[in-house]
Amino acid sequence: MANITDTKASTLLGKKIESVTEYKPDLLVAVPRYENRERYNIAQNNLPFEGWDVWHCYEFSVLTENGIPVTRVLKLKYNCNSEYIVESKSLKLYLNSFNMTKYGKSTKDCLSICKEIIEKDLSNLLNTNAEVNFVDNNSTKIEIFTNYKNIMQYVSEENLEIKHYKESPELLAIEDKNDIQEYYIKFDSLRSNCRVTHQPDFGDAFIYYKSSKHIKEESMLKYLCSFRSEYHFHEECCEMIFKRLYDLLNNEDELFVGTLYTRRGGIDICPVRWKKNTKISEIDKLLDLNKIARNGIKQ
């Protein structure tokens, strides 16, 4: 029997949908977070992390009242403590419904009106405060997580053999160190699959932790590779990785996990999660609604 998450997500995913070119808010679909969180012992009312879901929508377009096209990158963020996520195809169709809709006498007025409408619609859908901005087309991409080292630098590729392609936390191996150390790890070959359409999603994983425990890099690499045949939403994968590492470390340790996925269908999704005692200054760059903050993503 399909669970609530898959049932809701399948409202539009994997189905032929007629093109809608005028504003239609009821296209939006909310998917509950709780079912996948329950599976990994993540309590919705007592999350072990803070975090945000950040979206870049590269194909937003609308018309002014004079019929002049306005095209921008739309950036969206909402807190991970929300009860729901927005299903990505529904968001794409919803944003496309603005394509032939006319707002405002000028570009500035048009975008201001659209910002207000979209924030209201998404906030009502997700029962949280959704924030939206339109990033100027000439904006420079800001590099982030530049001090993270590729995990392949820590392993011997000649002696490495990957066998597991379904999420396998038992692969993670840990050792105690004499002192507290910081680790900045980047994995640039993350792959998971949409849980409804089974289409592949690619991205980069960024992991920071500060601990007297050391998660052996070869074991972490094997674990991250084990997502290759998993079927989950981007946000779920980020939280799954976080929870597995969280369970291995000490209570007082710092931990951050970010999974920055590549663009698919004109949209990318970049969930980030961190322990409440963790301070990662570069998170602010990713959350800045005036900037497209990316690093290592093949677009």
C-alpha cells in the first residue's frame, strides 16, 4: 500500500499535465515530511538539527500589463521545521502558470506583485514562512564551501571497491582520536533517485564535523555511494545522511550536512542541516536571497 508521502507526491509526478499559462495556485502540492523522518527516528517536534531548504528556479517568467516579458531566477527558502515540503513538479507547473499572466505597469512593479503572491501561496501551502526573491540575471554566482576537500583525496582508489548501492549505514566506521579535530569533506558524485518517477538526481554533498571521533573517509565514501539506488526526495537524503552521522558522534560535537543538487527541469534544491551548536559562516551565503551561492555543481 502506498504511503501518504508517495500518494501526495504522485498527484502530478509521472503524469501528463496540460500546459497552464495563467496563474493557477491550486497546482501546488504539499508533501508531509513526517513519514520519512519517523523511519529514521527523527522526531518532528524535537528535531536534532536546524536547517533550510533552498531552491533556485531558473525559468520564472511573467508579463507586465503592457505585455513585456520579464524573466528572472527565483530563489526560495523555507525552514526545515515546516510540516511539509513543496513537490517540485507542482512548483514548476505553478511558476509556469505565471508565463502569460500580466502584473504591474513596470518590471519592478511586476516582480514586486509576483513576490507577494508567491510568498503568500507557498506560506499557506507549507504552513510556514516561505521567503522568495528574484535574482537579477546578471548576478555573479558566489562560491561557497571552498575549504572542503574532495573525499577521494583521503582514499586509495586502486584498493577501493564499492559494492553497496542501497543506503547502508553499517558501512560507516569510526575511531577515537586523542584530541578534537575538524573535518571538511566534499563528495562530488552523490546520486539518488526521485521516489516517484525513479529519475536520477545528482549533486554534491558537503559534510563538516568537529569531534574527537573520526569517521573513516573510506567508510564515509562507501556510505555516500550507497545512495546511488535509493529512492528519496533531496531533503530526505540530506536528513538521512545527517542522522546516520549524528548517531555516531558525541552529543557535544558539531555537525553540518549540505546536499546541493544539480538543476533538473529548471529547478535545483539545496537542503542544509546542522546541529544547533554548529556555526558555519558560509551557510549565510547560501541563504542570502540576493545571491546564487553554489560551488562544485556541474550545471
